[in-house]
Amino acid sequence: MTKIIGIIPARYASTRFPGKPLVDIKGKTMIQRVYEQAKKCSSLQSVIVATDDERIQGEVLNFGGEVCMTSSAHPSGTDRCAEVIEKLNLQCDAVINIQGDEPFIDPQQIELVCSCFADDRTELATLIKPVKQSEILFNPNSPKVVVDNEGFAIYFSRHPIPYLRGVDQKDWLNQHSYYQHIGIYGYRSSALRNITKLLPSTLEKAESLEQLRWIEAGLKIKTAITTRETLAIDTPDDLERILKKLQLNDL
């Protein structure tokens, strides 16, 4: 049986939303909601919050969660996940990096990422979603991905790929199936240790997408398709908009 650990990187510092993990959402903090959703995923043997802030550590302990203090110098959640594995000497086959700003994440999406590791060739895993709107297709803040016939990622880009030669852009979605990248990652433990040693690559610098560093290094990234919407909260306005959208009167 594949042993998989879920890790939720959570920083207090945020330019657009300081203290975001501790914001109250209908009586529970954001980090508690993310944690509770992750715990519903049956494929995870355990869930750990990785933070560099004692306030977040205290909150996780307060609601009975597991937490690991990590360095404040990490440039990404990937590096924070790697420290947790090393610091706690966790013996696992794979790690799922669960975004700490998605308090309503569907556990089935986490299950999908876990399922990618049934393929022994998978070194990293992530989710993709069919693009149905031109606003998303041409939005550089919504990275797109091209995959091969077996679901392994070929390339990620902020630009729509492939370019449809001789086709008006308003017709692109009618002529080709495009996929949007959903930012949840899984790493085989051996790959996680290795990718933190990689230097930023040429493609990564060009597009400002970390996953291109892994592609350029030749790592195999397996994708799984989801049709569910992800509701990340980057700003206080995002929180208000999502609360109104979901009408969380029962939470």
C-alpha cells in the first residue's frame, strides 16, 4: 500500500492578506477548515500543517491538529514540505502539498492527486481542469498545460497552448481542448528531496512558473482531470465574494 502524507504550508505573512490562515470563516479559522477537509481524504495517512509562525502553530494545536514548525526562509511551499519530511524523518512514499488558502477544497480532488501515484512512473502529480471560458484561456494569471496521451505534462504556460494557426481566437475553445492548471501538487518522496536542490531554470524565469523547473529537469509530472471549481482566497475581497457565492449559512 502506498503511504501518502498531506502537508499544508501556512505562512502568516502575506502582502495582500496578512494573517490569512487565522481569519475567521463562520466560527472556524481558515487553517482549521483546510485541515478538516484534508482529513476527509481516505488516501492520506496523516495531515500536517507546516508553518513558521507560532500563532498558527498555537491555533492548529488548539483544534487538535498536527503541526511542524519550519524555517521562515523557504521560497515556496515545496521547500517547506521537504523540511517537514526531513525534520520529522517521515517514512512515506509520497507527499501531497495542500494549499492553505482553500478552506473549501474538495477531498475528492486530493484523492485524485493521490491516485496518480498508482503509476510507478509518476514523480510529481497535479490537477488540470478543462477550460470552458475565453476569460480563463487568455488570462495570464491562470496557467495552462499541455499533456501527452498518458496524462503526463509536456509544458505549462501563462499563454494559451497550443497556438491555433489560422483560427480566430474567439473560436479556439470550439476547435481544441484546453486545460487549466490547478495548483495542488503531489511529490514522490525521492523527487521532493531532489527538486529542492534544483536551481531556477530558464523556462521558469521566463514564465514565472515553478513547475517548469521540474519539466526542464526531465521529471515526469502526472496529471488528473477535475471538473470541480477551486476557491482560493488571496485577498479579503476574495473571502467576501466566496462567502456570498457559497451562502455558507450552515457552517
